Amino acid sequence: MKQIVIISGKGGTGKTVLTASFAALAKNKVMADCDVDAADLHLLLKPEIKERHEFRSGKTAVIKRELCQDCGECISVCRFDAISKDFEIDPVSCEGCAICSFICPAEAIRMEENVSGEWFISETKYGPLVHARLGIAEENSGKLVSIVRQKAKEIAEKENLDYVIIDGPPGIGCPVIASLANVDLALIVTEPTLSGIHDMERVAQVSKHFNVVTKVVINKYDINPANSEDIKKNCQKEDIEVAALLPFSRQVSESIVQGVPIVEFCSDGIAHDISLLWERIK
């Protein structure tokens, strides 16, 4: 079983479109949407949820009013102004530092674990999908990404599947590191813009740090051929293979509107190039 993660240094480069295409092209696989801050793979794969689970992470302070003496000590020490004059705690403002619970002379404040979101095991026409959804204003520490990946791996092992195809998050933070851990291939999707080049170089360094085999896909390469050449030179310098040059195509937007992977929407142009890319990397 091989684990392939599609990542990008910045958002909007087209990695979800590529992941959905691989889901349609690959045989005997499970998909994992690890971009839990802005999960959208389900929009193209149209999953039917089979299992729903709570995700708990972090803690929020809760005041027991029957014990509270209205002394105001908690208000004076809270740096986030999360406690009102009526001794009610705003769960969005509370950072869970627990200082108020330590300072309260009446021991009226306790820390309760947050329900930060949900994760799901679903079935699609392309195979099983593990995905998640964070609650409003909840932070993704990488813990939820690890849960999604672990469940996808368990499904692959149980059903003897060949691939775990992971739609990773953008950037270089903790969720990206959780997505990269112990994968067989990291496919970085970039675009020929200055921000795209800069962020691709950063995430490539993260991938290199973890000794992950890395390849680059330049999406919409033809909108700026000069920048595309710069990306190829940078990859050559870092000994990273450019696996594909994908052209700009209005058919991608049209396929997203229809809610289907581009390789099912059409068979020529960029869809053909993506099919060749999958044959090359699988």
C-alpha cells in the first residue's frame, strides 16, 4: 500500500482538482481529505456518510455559578477578555490557558474539553473517503489530520487496498507536517506566480526535511512561461523532478460547477495530461 499526498505551499493552486482526478483514475484505493480547515474534496466526490464521530481538542473554561463568589480575580487575570462582568465566558475568546481556574479562590472554574469538529467515514462511487469538518473558530493543530490519515490507512490495510490518496493542506505548518509523515510520495502543486514559486520552495524544504520523495506539478504553466522556467530551474537545482506541466483550461471551472472530476468531465486537453501524470507516478 502506497500513500500519496498532494500538497501546495499556498491555497488555490488546484490540488483538490488533482486529488479528485486521481480518485477517479486510481483503482483499489481510499481517499483522505486532510485539508480540514477548508475541506472541499467532498464537493467533487459526493460522499455518502457511513460513520460520524466527534473530534475533541483543547479546553475551555466554564464557571460554576453556584460556587462563584463574584470576586473578579478571574476577570483581572484573563489576558483575552474572555470573561464578562456577569462572569460569563465567551468560548470563542477563551484560549484555554487555564490561568483563571488556578487563580479562582472558590475553585469555581473548571476546564472542559471542546468538541472542535467532526470526522467522517464515507462511501463514494470511487471508493471510501475519510474526511472532517472543523467547527467555527476552531484551530487545526494537526491532531485531526492525523486521525483522518490513520483511519484511511486502517481502511486500506483492512480492505487490502493499493493506495491512500491524500488531499493535503496548504502552507508549511503543523497540519502539513502531519500530512507528510511517512508518506511514499509528496506531489507539490504550484503555479507560475511569484507567491506560488516562493511558497513551493518553502513546502519543498519541509518535504525534504522529512526525507519524503517529492515531485512538482506546475499548474497553469502557460499563463507565465518565464516563471514556469524559473520553477523548473529551481527544481533542477534541488534535484526535484517536475512531473507534469498542466495548461490553463476553462474546462476545469466548468467541471467544478458540475461537481465532477475533470477527468470525467472531458477526455482531452488537461484531462489527458492528468491521466498521463497518474500513469507516470503510480
